Amino acid sequence: MATISSDTDMSLSKSQCSHSDNKDGSKNTEHNLPIVGDRVIEGEGTSQQAWQNWQGLHDLPRLDISKDFSADLTSSEPSAVSSNSLSTIASANYKTAGQPPRVCIFAPHPDDEILGCAGLLQQLAANGNPLLLVYVTNGTQSHPDSAIYPPHKLAVIRPNESLAALEALGIKHQVTSVALNLQDGQVFEHRHLLHQKLKAIIQPNDILVTPFEHDGHPDHEATGQVVTAYAKQHSLACYQALIWAWHWAKPADNRIPWQKAVRLELTAEQLQRKVDAIHCFESQVSADDSTGNPPILSCQTIARVSQPWEVYLYES
Ligand SMILES: [Zn+2]
């Protein structure tokens, strides 16, 4: 496992870092979608240091888990869900009053829940919120033409890596997961199907967490758009996590609605667990010898999301 000692010594020299321009097999420059636009994931992206040095990030309002994700005593609350079948989740008995609400975390690909939300997950688990992790795809297209990671193997490997990551966070036993099995790289094309599947999962008092609807990766943007629209339609609280936005955006970038941003503080221990969890995604952090391609998650990318904070966009 990687180790860290402070929030400032995570910087890695270029010589230590390989990098890839894209991930999940979805070069967004190759997509002709009415999303993504100029939010292009290419090159090394904005450095971890540039984000650390931006005062605007330090000035953001703080997210308070015990307050913002607390029980609404007037509403019914979820009981534990022990199966990962959609029908069981939909018919779960939500009647125990006074418990913190369930939180549904949407990961377009297994790893997004950790890259964007590992700190939030740890704090929600400690707060007692039931957690439902929703894999929108199984991330099968991250290694085109690979002999080591063909799609049928990735369909098993990546969800298993996610489980190992939850174990590294120490919260695996508190998380229920469900896979929606949409095709990796085609969430936008199947957005209506995603909307239908949400109806089978989401309960009236859930809080939703999704990637930013303008995060820069087509699957992230499509997931963000569908989930935020569903939340609005059903008057549910919804938080949008920044993941690939850290790559293409610049400090104070006006393509990000910073006025909606809230900052979650991570303790040193929570950050260490997050870094350990990221390194559980061996398929994403290792070079592919069969294709000669560098790791999907470059050192820069890992460093950028290994900060003692996470940022979410929230509109009340
Ligand atoms: Zn992703």
C-alpha cells in the first residue's frame, strides 16, 4: 500500500509519473456526444499543487456530515438491506424512524466511488447512514485490445477491486452494492434505461451522490445528468462529486459552479485509507504489458484526488 505522511508531500515528480490521457476506453475527443464539450481529459491536467495553492478551495463552506446527513425524525427511514437484487432493494422495508437516511452513491465505473467519495463514504459509515453503492457499468472498456484485461475479465475484476477498496476503508460490511450493467462508454446512449433503473432503486428519503454532471467523462456526465434530474423531479437531496473535473479544470474555473461547492475535510487517517483503497484497483494503477499502455490512473491523477478534502456541488 502507498503511504503518506501529510497533505503536502503527496507531490510526485514527473519522472515518477506515467500518465494516460484518458480512461475507461472512452477518449472523449472521439465521441460525438452533445455533452463533454470543452471539458476534455487530455495531457497531464492541472497539478495537485495548483489546487492546493488556490485559496478559493480553502474558503469553501464545510460539509457537516452529522448535520447535513442526519436523521429527519419526521420521515420513515431505511432498514438494513442484505441482498443486492434490485427487487429486494426496491421493496426494502423503510420504517425505522430516527436513523440517518440512506445514501446512494453512483459510480459510473467501479473506482469512481473511491476516487471521488472515499472520505465521504468513511464519514457516512461512521455516522450510521445505510450506504447503497450503485455501479452503473462494470468498467469493461478500460483496456481496449488488452490480452491481460479483456472485457469479460474486467467485468469481474473491477467490481472485485471495488470490494477490496471498501475493505481497505474498513466499511465493506456497511455497504450494499448493486450493478446496473449498462455498457461502459455508452451511458449517454442508454440514459433512458438508467432513468428506468433508478425507479427500482431509489426510495423517497434517499440522499443521492453522483459525479458532477459536467465532469468531463461522457459516462460521468450522463450519470450526473440522469441522477440530478431524478433528484430534482423527486425533491431529493443530491450531491455531485468532482472527479475528472480536477484534471481539466483550473482554479476558479468558471465552468464549475463554485457557488454551490461544499468541502468535506478528511482526517489524516481517512486520507491514508483513501490512498490505500485507490491502490486496490490494480487494473487501473498498473501498466498493461500486453499493450504497452501506461496505467489508466496516472500518478498525477491519483495525487490530484488524494487531498485531505473532497468537494461536492450541492443545491438546496
Ligand atoms: Zn469513471
